[in-house]
Amino acid sequence: MSNTASPQIPNSRRTRKPVACWQNILGLAILALLIFAYSAFSAALIPSSSMEPTLKPGDEILVERAWAAYPFGMLPSRGDIITFKFSPSKQITDAVNSGQSIAALTGGSGDAPGNKILKPILLIKRVVGLPGDTVQLVGNKLIVNGRSVQYDYATIPSTQPGELYPYAVQQPIKVPVGHLFVLGDNRSNSDDGRYWGTLSEDQVVGRYIGVFAHRKINAPNGDPGDPMP
């Protein structure tokens, strides 16, 4: 029977592979997290005063994309601030109802329309009505389903609450299935659902998360905002 002892493997060599394995797993997890963050979040610049006092022109905001903010067909909640695509058809409805000319909207002059092709633009507003809700602004009071809404956010009252808006002012609007009703917090200077009606849910781009920076800009008097990329 041999008395030769088996060679001993140093502890450092025995533990090297498990440590390397955990390092690889951690590296992959960090990479997956970075990819998710890059795809699930985006940044946007607030170009107008329509969401004051909550958001000011020049605020740079973080937005969670709709697929991450509202997975599995979830709806935004009342009070959520969302970004959305403002379609060419809505732009035309808005122009007609707010007294703008279609010619000016399309780059024309006088009554002659121009050759400008309208593209979706990105807007940001607050959700105040969900599918099935009845919404009305009475003066500066928001009424949803017959009850006055107590805001947990600040708004700027309209200086002309009796203005003849086409939607949700003279009479309540019933939000249809698959749609939302949105308003700007600055009721006195916001191009919102009062002019163009309800917003289709499939136009929602993302949910506002917060402001991460601010820079000075020459803010326009109102919407529309930055063009979609």
C-alpha cells in the first residue's frame, strides 16, 4: 500500500472558478439593467408654459415609456402626467376650433393651404378623465362623474373660464372606451382636450417621472411642443 500523499490544491485555486462565475453573473445583470434603463426611459424638454406651475419651460424631464409604465394593457391613472403623439388630424381639429387657419398650419398664406406635411408632435398633459368618465370644467372647477375634484397638485386658473371651448366646458364630455381626457395644469394657456376632444390610448408615449435639469429657453406662448424624432 503506497504511503504517497495526494497533492493539496491551494484554496485560492479551488475558489477561483466560483468567484469568476459570480463576477460574470453580476456583469450580465448590470448589462441587462443598463439595457432596460436605456430602452424604458427617455428624456424630453418642456418647450411651453402649458403645464405650469408643475413644469416650466426649459425643464428637462425623465419619461418612462408606455410599455414599461403601463404594462399588460394597464391604463394611466387620473392625475398622471403623460406624453403622447398629437396626430395630424387632431392638429387640424385643434386649429379649426381655436381659430387658427389651416393655411397657416400647413405653411400657406391667406386662404391657400401650403405644402407642409403635418407630422405627429409630442405633447405633455395631465390625465383627468378615463374611459367611461364624464368630465366638465365649470369655471375653474373640475367635475368628474358629477363630483368636484380636489387637486393634489397646483393649477393656474383660466382667466376666461366662460370662453366657448368646444369640449367639456359648455357641457360635459363622456370619455369613450379606449380614450382619455387630458388638460394642462395652466388652464389659462394650454392647448388641450378642451379644443380637440379625447385622446386615443394608443397615442400615449410615456409617463412623466420627474425633472432632472433646467435650462433657459425662449419659450413659445403655447403648444405644440418638440417634433417627434
